[in-house]
Amino acid sequence: MIRDILLFGFNLIPEGLFKHKIRCFFVYNNFGAISYMFPLKGYERYYTLKKGDVVLDLGAYMGGFTILASNKVGATGKVIAFEPDKNSLRILRKVVSKHKLKNIIIVENKVNSLDFEMETLKLPKIDFIKMDVEGDEIEILKNSKKTLQKYKPNLAIASYHIIHGHKTYTNVEQILRKYGYVCITSNKNHLTTYARYKR
């Protein structure tokens, strides 16, 4: 109940650097359940980021998860943040610059296909993909089979979006299972589909 009230109040604050700092404060200080009033830590429910990981942040928004991941993967890791919205990009760039984070690559476009993006980035590996793309997750996954089967990354996909009257998690799970993944959808306050490649 208290968490819900705090979340409601937090959502009334306009987006900006101030709100970003509050969000990061709760996550980095690890205040137990209260930290889950923001979905950032929830993305790591089944896979914990570690030093040296390569992370794709699809739908980086203003950088909440991007910054969290950057700190966790360290200097030997890398975070590639995809964000198409110009206003969000402006704040994301400010935050990255302010904290002098050298392990973040910002890609200024909307992802339609990981297979296409990986031809450009030529990454040696991908350990984790966080995706919150406002309902485009189904199309992105349909065009990412080669990448997912080659790199076998762990995934956390926001799948609460409504497409044609239905939440996207059902289709997200179906696609990933066809690619050889084991899936579970949970986190009722921010419905997320978690997946790992079947070993």
C-alpha cells in the first residue's frame, strides 16, 4: 500500500534530471521492497549483471537502467543504449556525460531488428538484453532470431503493453520458445517476461 502511494506520487513528477536522480537514489541504495517502486532492479530478477557483461538496453529512455548497468558491468563491460526519442536522448546524454561513463554507447534510433543492428555493432558477445519498447517487442523479436540464437543472451522484456486488445507477453513467450528459450512472465507491478536460452 505504501509503495503504491509512493509510486503514484512519483509518477506525478514531470520527467527530468531531478526525477532521474530520485529514481537512481532508490535503486543504488537498495532499500529493499521500496526499490521495486521503480522497475530498474526488477529487470535483474533472474539474471544479475556482473563485471565484463555486454548489455543491450532497448528503450533506454532517460538512462535509468543504462546507468545501473554501466556501474555493474564496469570498465571491462559495455552497455549499448538504444533510444529514438529526442527529449529522452538529451537527458540521457547529460547523465552519461555528467558521470563520465565511458562504457556506454548511445544509439539514436528505434530498433526494428537486432539481426540488422548486430551487423553494424559487431559485438563479440551479448550477455543481457533489457527491452521496454512500448509494444514493439513482438516485431523486434520476430526480426532477431539469428542474433538470439547466436549470442544466447538472457532477456528481460517489459511485456505489459497492449496490442490489439491483448498484453504482449503471450506472443513474446511464444516467439522466444520457438527460438529455444525458457520463459517466465512475472513482476505484476511491471509485467516482465524473463528468458534464458535452454542449455
